[in-house]
Amino acid sequence: MRRHHGRELKEEITIRNCVEKIDELFEKMREGVRNAPVAVKELKEAGRPIVGIYCTFTPWELINAAGGIPVSLCSTSEKPIAAAEQHLPRNLCPLIKSSYGFALTDTCPYFHFCDIVIGETTCDGKKKMYELLNALRPTHVMQLPQTTEHAKSLELWKHEVIKLKEVLEERFGASITDEKLTSAIKLKNSINAAALRFYDLAALPDPVVSGKEIMLVSDYIKFTFDYEEAIANVNALTDSLLDAYKSGLRRVSASKRILITGCPMGKSLEKVVDAIEAPENSAVVVGFENCGNLKCTHYKVREDIAPLDAITEKYLSIPCSVMSPNNERIELIRHYIKKYRADGVADVILQACHTYNVESHSVRTALASDGIPYIAVETDYSQGDVGQLATRFGAFAEML
Amino acid sequence: MRSIGVDIGSAATKCALWDGNDIICCITPTGWTPKESAEAAVVMIKEKAGIAPDAPGISVTATGYGRNVFPADKRVTEISCHAAGARFLVPEVGMVLDIGGQDSKVISLHPDGRVADFIMNDKCAAGTGRFLQNMAVHLGCTLSDFCSIPEGTVMQPINSMCTVFAESEVIGLLAHGIAKEPICAGLLDSVAQKAVTMISRAGGSGDICFTGGCAQNGMLRALIEEKTGRRVISHALSQYAGAIGAALIGAK
Ligand code: SF4
Ligand code: SF4
């Protein structure tokens, strides 16, 4: 009896220590995201080339090997959309409008500091937007083949990867050696591994973190340019969460587990996570099969083949809806439904995003045949539909 | 156990009381403060049932767009409530079609009555009562005129689904001397078409229970039946389906 008591006491102390550590790390991450513009400014002043990127398809490793700092410009704020509509049609995905609007009004610190932008021919709206963006900042667009099923695709994409390498070398007077590429690959793989280890907490029987917290960690990783520090902090967070969990702490009480998929998530789309995680729903987001999240971290760049080939292969295999066919996305969703024990899937689609909107039918059909409840919501960056989202996700949770 | 359900909609607040055997219902306009309308509706239903205002042991479940402003014992979305209410009114239906003042929705049900899937249209007036309301203004008629279109009226097709464009189309038709009745019939057809699109998106088969403010319109019901080839059943109390469902869920 006494012994039992001693163990309980020990667990209580572990939990208390862990909770302190967890709060501290989350706060540090919030702070890191807040200070990211300053960090970019300092890197710029230290003479580091800043390279703006919008998409998961951009080979991060090449930019890193060229000594550059890849910075995500993919915007999720409603503010600059009105300005963007001076040049762009209203009926366009808000991600594209917001990104362009920030550039046009020079109100995004990251765009302000960037020397060059790298884009890809992904969806129609984005690739045409890059043509306009080029007038504001030198923009290099990689020609992305839209299938992985054709041998020639890999050849073309490799050609584009090599061209990007040359563009970066020339622009920054750098030489991207195999050695540098290999260590960039190792670095990015270990960042992704730390992220994935954190995301995989969702494989435990009870939820460990909320969807909002997952978004915070993703943002922190995206906007931390001291990569070793990011890895260390994310790993420390995962360790503390695991220790606390093993000692019996349950930070999140929710019985219904939702996997999110669809268009890239960001600050303005936190409203979706809020609607799902509203207390009366007893639901929690266990993972994001989206860009900036599982869609990038799930796939490793191989370290056992020539670095340029390894990069070519990994980036072409990203299951984004601009690819056709894109069956791999459904397999990825299925994989994480199983691994994260999801009870349902929420497809978050931005207004006027044709590729994700059309693909929604395939995802719905595939999941219906698996008996997995599925809901698709179409939204934008305004906060006008929070009531509608609450009703939809409330009903979805009641349905599970 | 006695249980009250309040469905706080944008135009009307519907209230139902379930005493374990029977349902009684009442309705009141929502007005500017949904919370007060809901409170008034609860008082009203208790009066109607001859229950003292402070009688203990009666749970109140709120649903509808105003459900969060009202201090209820339970809050449930209108999807689950409409499903439960429709199944109560018309047992064994496989689908619920609800066309209300502001929105429309289709809910498909599992054989045991649980919600299997739903599609909502709450972003656009097309296909809702609001669409008809807006058009009524231009036609100089009231919503009830849409219910009394003489049989045998030849319909004037309306091509625009969108309220804004349909408005100018209707004004143009009136200017061309087209009578109101054929235009009304055309507008109903447009609402029916929108509903049919939602129904076919949701798929499934079997009878459809038609609820909401527009469910009393016989011509609309017949049009949807004709276009889907499925039986569309409306019930005298179908406007109260949400409130009835809330009362039933609250009693569980
Ligand atoms: S969703 Fe596709 S196009 Fe959009 S950022 Fe991700 S990979 Fe790029
Ligand atoms: S969300 Fe869709 S439309 Fe918008 S940039 Fe991505 S793929 Fe293109």
C-alpha cells in the first residue's frame, strides 16, 4: 500500500515538472513565431540571401545548400485581399490573393526582405499569379510535371531541379556541391523527423495535444531559422508530453478524433479547428494531412542515392491535388486515419480552389467505401462563416 | 419525462413539448432578440400544456441558429434535431429535406435513424424561403400566394438561380406583361430544382420527409416528387420538426 502511494507521488511530481516544461516550450514557440520577422531581418543584414517560397514542391535543400534562407510567403490573412483584387479576379483562391496582396502592398516582412521568389507551375491561379509577381520581385518558376506515372516526368523535374540549382548558384555566387546537398538533405530530414515524432503522438490511445497546438508547432518549425534549436525544442516538447502522458496526465479530453485534409491551413483557418474543437463537440483534431504538415514530413529524401536524384524523386511524389491522378493522397489519408485512430475526416477547401474541390468527390467516395465519416467545408479567410462552421462541425460531431 | 425543444430560427421560433406520449407545438416570430423569443416560446408552450411556469423536472433543449444565445439544458444542432423530428413524424424515411426561411439542407439517414450525411446551403439565398420572399416583394404578393397557384397554370421558366439576377429577370417578365401566377410557378420550380440538386448529391433512395417553412407548399412538394421520382412526404407539423427533434433528444 505504501509502495503504491510512493509511486503515485512520484508520478505527480513528474507530471508537475512536465507540465511546467510543456507550458514553457509552447510559450517559447509562440514567441519564436512572433519574432520571426526580426530573425529574417537579422539574417538579411548578416548578408544571407532570403528566398521566398510558396509551396511544398520547392526543394528546400537546394536553397539551404546555396547558403540561402527559405522563407514561406504563403499567406493566410484576409487583410491584403482587397488590394490584390485590383489586379486579380475576385473569384480566385484566397491563398493566392492574400499572397499577392501582401507583395503588392509590401506589407509582408518576409516578402520585403526576400531577394528572389521560387514558384512552381502548380494550380492555374498560382502559376498565373507568379507571372504578375515577377514585376514586383525576381520570380523563378519551376515547371512542375503533373503526374508521377510517366517516366518522362521525373526527367523533366530533374531538369528543373538542376536549373534551379544553376539559378541559385549564379544569383548568390555559390557553388552547390554534392557535399553541401547531402548535409542539407540530412538537416531537412532531421527537422521533418522531429516534426513527425511530435505529430505521431496522435498514435497514442488518448489525445495528447489539441489541433491548435499542432498548428503552433508547425508554424514554429516553419518560421525558425536556427534549425538545430527548432529540432531541440520540438524534441524536448515531445519528450515532456510523452513523460507526462505515461505518468497518467491527460491534457486533452475529447472522445472524437478528426483528421484534417485539404488546402494549406494557416492563421485565418484556425476558425475551422476552433469549430471542431468547441467544448460541446468533445472532438479534437489529431492530425493534418496538409501542406506544411504531414504532406511534407511523411516523405523522406533518400540518403542512399545521388542527392539531386533523391531530391527530384521526393518532391515529385508529393500528393497535392494539382497532380493527376493523385491516388497517393487517398492512401496517405488512409494511412493516418489508421495510425491516428481518426473517427472522421474533415476536408478544408478554400473557395475557388478547383483542384481540391473536384478531388473532394474522390476522397468522399474512397472514405465512404471504408466506412469513414467525411465532411467537406468550403471557406475563405474571412471570419464571416464561423457560425456556419460551428453548425456543420457540431452536426458532424453529433453524427460520429 | 417531460421535455421541451426550442428551435430558434431566423424568422420564427418553434417550440415543442413531449410528455412521453404526445407532442404539442407552438410558434412565435423570432424578432430582434432570439433569447427573449425563445423564453416567450417556452412560457407559451407551458401555458398551452397547462403546466405551471416553475414546474420542476422539465428539460429544455435548444437548436437552430440561435441555440447558443439561450440558456438551455442541452444544445444540439438543427441537423440532428431535424433528423429526429422527421423520423418521429414520418417513421422510416431515409432522407430529410428542409427548406427554411434562410437555409436549406438535406440529411440522409441510416436505417436506424442516425444521421449518415448532410449537405447544407446556408450561404446563398437561392433555393430557400428567402428567395421566394424577395421575389414576392417584386411581384407585389405574399408568400401565401405561392401556395395558391391555380392548377393548370403554365409555368414561366426562370433561368437565373441567383436572387440578384432572378430579380431583374422577374421585373423584365412583368414588364413584358406576363401574369404573376406563371412567374410564381417558375420561381417554385427554381427552388425545387435547387433542392433536387442537393438530394441527388446526397444520393440514397427511399422516401423523403419534407420539413421547414416551405414544406406546406403543395406545388413545391409535387415538383420535387416529380423531378426525383421519390415519394416526398410532408406532415402537418413538419414546420416543427426541429423543435420536436430537440424535445425528443432532450428526453433521452
Ligand atoms: S496544396 Fe499543393 S499547390 Fe498548394 S502549397 Fe501545397 S503543394 Fe503547393
Ligand atoms: S489552395 Fe488550391 S487554388 Fe489555392 S493555391 Fe493551393 S492549389 Fe491553388
